[in-house]
Amino acid sequence: MADMTRQISVSAMAILLIGCAATSVKSTWKAPDHKGPVSKVAVLAVEERGDVRQALENRFRNQLEEKAQPAIVTHQLLSLDEIKEDKQKAAAEVHKAGAEAVLIVRMVDSTTRAREVRATPALFAPVTTGIGTAYAAPGWYDYYTVAFMDMGTVWGSVEQTIYLETCLFDLKNGKLIWSALTETTLRENMDRLEEADRLVAKVLAAARQDGMIR
């Protein structure tokens, strides 16, 4: 009986962890004619906030290198404006750093939802006769009084869902060879840095499964 209870507890915990997963890979695509993993990868996050760009690129590089996949970050080489202004110069800088592929991460969509939930039950129930007294017809003040007394604690939360597209390009010919779309739901009480680590891990796991990286 104790073993059965333990198994049920473990199963319930597994379901709970799966339900709490904030990032999921929605889809992937691989060029049918591409063979084998790429060599050195240059990571480029298309994000105007410099600190966010650096943090995301660093996470991809670090996790790639943990699996013996050579990688570099582009925020140390070029700004986003420099890349936009001169394509040839940008490619030359990345080639000079030894990269043969570039991994580009960008946000394609974002939605925000605000939600409120009453923490206490309603004190008054609506009736068909309306609001008033035995001696007077319903009035605005009677309605206001009921509404004021009926106020209770309300809990609010904000939830943001972000869709990121990660694309891998072959720098030799400039062609797209792999892509993935991820969905991440961020809540107010979440550690966004930890979720960024999990997001990067899931993207790279998908790329590794498709044979694109080591």
C-alpha cells in the first residue's frame, strides 16, 4: 500500500511539473538537403535592449560550448545597426571570427493577459425586486451602498506569452537550414533568468535531435 501511495505521489508530481512547463517547442523545420551538424556557430539575438541581447546570446553560447559545439556571440563584434547597414561587412566580421553558421533569435509575437479573481464570496445576491426599501423606490444611493458593502479582496495577475523564432543559416551560401518556433508563458512570480536557460536548452535540444549541432 505504501509503495502504491508513493507511485501515485510521484506520478502526480510529474504531471504537476509538466503542467508548469512555461516553454514549449511548437514546431521545427530542417532543410531536406542539409547533411551533418554545423561547425562554429555565431549567435545573434535581434533585441534592441543591449543587456537582454547579451544575456540571451551568452546563454546560447555557453550551452553550446557545454556540448563541445564551438560558438561565439555577435554583440562583441557588431551592433544591430552595423549589421543592418552593411551586410557584407557583417558577414566578413563573423567569418573572421571563424563562424560557418549563424543562429538568429527574434521575437515574432507577444500577448499579455490581465486576470482578476475574487478572493471572498459576494455578500449580497441579486433579487428580482431590485434594490430599495419597503418605503422607497430603488435609487442610485441604495445601489451604491450595496456595491460598497459588497466589495471584497480581489487578486490580480498578469501573464505574458512570447513567441520566439530561432533560425540557423549556413554562412557559405546564406541559406536557411533549420528553424524552430517556441512559446513561453511568463508569470509575475517566475524567475525569468531561469526560464531563459530552460528556453535555450529546449531550442538546442531540438536542433541537436535534428542533427544540426553536436
